[in-house]
Amino acid sequence: MISSKRFVIRKTLVGKGETIEFTNKKGTKFVYDHDVVYEANKAKLEAMPCFIKYKSYTATNNVPSFAKEFIQ
């Protein structure tokens, strides 16, 4: 399990079966399967300028709407 201070999807983590625990600034914890979120949103992520340039997508304050259904 990877602990993070932000929601993150990284190209380098794809296929590694990682579970991520994200704690936002308010102290709320969210847990998600990185690969499940990536696969379900692959087309959307691959089209984002940040993902094209940095090979990652992050959100600091909350879980993005496209990933909320995958939070445990």
C-alpha cells in the first residue's frame, strides 16, 4: 500500500497492483486500487495535458468525480 497526501494516478504504477491510501488536508482518508481507477478512466487520463506531459494526474484536496465510485 502506498500512502499519499494527494490522489494520484501515475503511468509508472500501472500494472503493479498498488492500493493507494490518500489523506486530504482535512484528514479524510480514501483508499483505492490504482489499476482499477486507471483502466476505467484510461481514455480520459491519456487525453489530459498533465498526463501527456508528466505521465501522472494528481488532485490535492479531494477525489476527482471520475474516481469516486472506486473509493473503498
